[in-house]
Amino acid sequence: MRYLVVGSGAIGGTVGAYMARAGEDVTFVDKDRDHVEAMRREGLTIQGYAETFTIPVKAMHLEELQDVKTPPDFLLLAVKAQHTREALLAAMPAVGPHTAVVSLQNGLNERTIAEICGAARTIGCFVNFSADYLGPGLVHYGSSGALYLGELDGSDTERLRTLGEAMAKFGKVELTNNIWGYLWGKLGYANMLFATALADAKMGDVTLRYQPLMLELACEVYDVAAREGVRPEAFDTITPQLYWPREAQDWAVLGPALQHMAAWQLSSQKTKSGIWRDLAVRHRRTEVDEQPGKVLEIGRGHGLAMPLTSRLVGMIKEIEDGSRAMSWRNIDELEELRQAGALSSPEAR
């Protein structure tokens, strides 16, 4: 089987490197010329929490895909969500009629991929390990996390099992008949992570300090998932069933669960989110429009106000354009909005 990784940074670089090291036929593609040239010249280095290694790899610039003669069996798309359409359209000259496209991304990018390639050629993927692109030819693998694969219609297929076996060279991979449940489950968690990036602080520290706010940010997303007919799934230390519906919340259970989540966040070598890194280090746009922004759009279509998510999206965009600085005060503003709306249970106030 041939695998084409389009977007060879944090996620694509890490998964692809382990697959290539295990003997899978993997070609790495990226639009960053320096990164491509470094991989060609020196190989790809994974600086991991458990091991560090460098392997020689096949690497191509995105523009070179038009010269590919043999289509891959699987295209692993691992670009930032906002670049999904652009990257996939650029890759289409290399895609054959039987190539399956897999979204190793955050958000609901499977919708965009299916629109371009067709749902039958789209495979859903949920990733929750932490990694960062550090520089040309160098990726930091900060901690392990869940990885699920699933057909969009929940079916069990031979290609899904084949893909699962190949990607298991990276680590534990599980197949699911509810991939949408995992994607929506993480979108609730993503709302929390975007909120942690409002301050120059560790994710776990923000989670501990603003537990009711973190909970309500997730619940606004799960309100939308319910309207979409999706049952969010639990993963790693995130358990949507404890958070939603609100009337079933039990703070005797929730308190320890959120503390456990914070401890897990603090135990990673990557203690700040990729969102924070986009804002504070790389000074580029985040995935705010394609994650909380997309959920907000869908939620409004169902008549849901989502006040916290709406304000959060606005704050992140203000940090992006330089009109707002990272500060604990930003999170205080969200908390004041939560309290003003009496959105959480009495025990959480």
C-alpha cells in the first residue's frame, strides 16, 4: 500500500514517521520548502517523549504532486483545518479513483473532504496525541493519546482494517462505528483548549482554576451535537457523558474528573495547546473558524445562542489581529458571562 501524507508537520509528520520506520511506503508532502528540503537532505527527526529518532524519507513539495504517476492507496490529510480545501484540491492530480482520503485533523473536515471527493472515498480519523512542528525536519511528539478510525457511515470495511493495521505502526489505533461521536466529543474539549489559550498559561492550570467554565464550554458544543443526532464519545480523560446533559451533572464526580484531566494536561511534555503556539510562537491564524466557529455556525442553524462560544471565538480573533493581548483577564470575562447567565449548576457557581 502507498501512503501520501499531505501536511507533514506535527500530526502528519509523527504518524508518517512511525509508519515509514516500520517499512510502510510513505511519501511526505508539505508546502514549506525548507521543511521538504530538510527532510530530503537529513531525514525526518521525531523528538519524542519516549524516544528520539531520525529516518530517511521521501519528501515532496505540494506543487510536485501534479507529477505523481502512481496514485496512493491512502491520502493522509494533516494540514490545519482552514487549509483543508486548498490542500486537497492541490493534491487531486495525485489522487486516483480508488484513493481513500483520511482526515488526520481537528474539527469536521470530513464534510469538506466528502464534498470534494465524495463520502464513499472519505475516512474519518480522530487524533488526540500532542505534537508540535519545531522547525525544518524536526517534530516534537509530546505525549500519547487516542487515535480512532471510522467509515463515515459506521460500516466495517476491508480498507478500514487495512488502514488500521498500517497506522498501528505509530501506536494504538482503534476502529469505531461512531467516528462522528469522537469528532464531536473532541470539539467539546477543543472549546476548553481555545479558552486556555486566552492566557499565557498552562492548559492544566487554566482547567483547575475555571472548572465550571470549562464544563459549560463543552456543554454548549454537546448541545449542538445532540441537535445533529450525534452521541459524543469519551476518550483519554474527557468524558462527555459526565458533562451533558446538564441536569445529570454530579459535581461529586465531575470535580475529580476535571482535576484528573488537568493533571493529565500538566503531565505532558506539551503543557500548552497548539492554539497557544499558533498565537504566541508562530504568530499565525488558529483553527478557530473551523472548530468553535464551525460549531457556532451549526448551532445557530438549530436556533442555539451559544453565548460563551460566541464570545470565545471573538476573543481569539482579537488576539490573532493584535487588538487583544493574552491575559487571565480574558478568561475572567468569560467566567463573568457564564455566571451572569446562570448557565451551570448551583454547585458549580
